[in-house]
Amino acid sequence: MTRSLSATVAIVVWAVVACQSAGGAAVDQPTFAPELGVELATMTTAGGLRYRDIVVGTGAEAKPGNVVAVYYSGWLPSGAPFDSTRPPEAPIRFTLGEGRVIRGWERGVTGMRVGGRRQLVIPPSLGYGNRAVGSVPARSTLVFTIDLVDVR
């Protein structure tokens, strides 16, 4: 047990150092993921996007200009769901960097690898801003879990 805890701590420390040396990201308090039995580092970008990798993918990396396919679930911080797409539905596809999705998604999906699952906490400035959209009130923080299933 001590070895796996030490290995987990080493991985989290490595991720923190790697992100800080890559520039622009800092670490918030680690978030406990009881379903995984480990603490996951939550990264925060200069624009206020917070994200954590629940599963790090091993496939192709999503980069601007790529067409990506994702499944997602979205909810408000209160826990109220507002949108989702999951199998057997088809994943949604969009080209990174073309502005066809909210900026929080553009920034949060970039760098993911196929097979990965990432949680995004998107501030209003990177989401819908002052607009109400469907059941999402204006100036809402948005929470998404995104599964990257394809990069082309």
C-alpha cells in the first residue's frame, strides 16, 4: 500500500511540475476521486478554467485544427444536469480552434488524448457569459465530464 501511495504522490507532483513548467497553469487543492481511490490534481489556467484528468488517454492528442469526437455530461454546480450525450447516441464532433463550441471546451479538450476522460469547471467568461441558454441561467459556472473518443 505504501508503494502505491508513494507512486500516486510522485505522479501528482510530476503533473504539477510539468504543467507549471509548461506555463500558464497552476494547481488548486487536489480533488479526491473516491471512485479511483486517489487524489487528482486540479489545474487552473490563467483564464479561470479548472480541469482534472480522471483518465489519461493513450491515443492521439487533440490539437487545434483536429476534428474531435466527444461524449459529455454537463451540469450546474448545484448538481442539476442540463445536457448530455452518451452511447448509444453518436458523439458530437467539432473542429478545435474554429469557435464552434464554448471557449472553455476549446481550451479544455485541447491536449486530451483519445481514451481520456476530463472534468472541466468552466467560469461564465469561458462559457455562456451573460446569456441564459436553455435551462442554464446567465452568468453560470458550468461543469462537464468529457470523454475524448476520436481525433482526426
